[in-house]
Amino acid sequence: MGLLAKKPFDMAGRAEQTLVDVESVLRRVEDTFARTETTLDVVSTTLTTAAQTMVASRTALAAVDERLAEVNAMTREAVALMEGTRALLDDLHAVVEKLAAQPVAEGIQR
């Protein structure tokens, strides 16, 4: 009778230990979920910040593109002005050469 009586107590003890183990596992699962939730909050914040930074970067790049287009237009204008100036200098040089080729009068006539 001693063996039969002991078995139900052993089973009850094992069942109780199993419940304790299950409760422990459940607590660890809850802790893991809480940490995961915190991590997801951080990831969400990071992604939001990254998206905002990307929008700001695109805006800045659009402004830079606009400025570059203005600089390119001004550069084209400057090159055209320099070419015009070069043409004027060439004309001036030709006039000076013509003047240098003419004989010089002995006196200045009025």
C-alpha cells in the first residue's frame, strides 16, 4: 500500500513543479515580449527619423540642383561675355596695328 499511496503524491509534486516551470517560462516570454516591444518602438523611432532625414535631404538636393542650374546659366553667360570681350580685344588690336602702320605727322594739326 505504501507504493500506491506514494505515487499520487509524486504525480502531484511533479504536476506542481511543472506548473512552476510553466509559470517561469511564461514570465520569461512576457519579459521577451516587453523587450521586443521596446525594441520595436526604438526601430519605429529610428525609421521615422530616417524618413524625415531623407525628405530633408531630397529638399536640400533639389535646392542644390536649382543653384547648380543657376550657376550653369551664369557660367554660360560669363563665357559668352568673355568671348565677346575677346572679339572686342581682337578688333582693338587690329585698329592699334592699323594706327601703328600709319606714318606719324610731324606736328599735331588742329
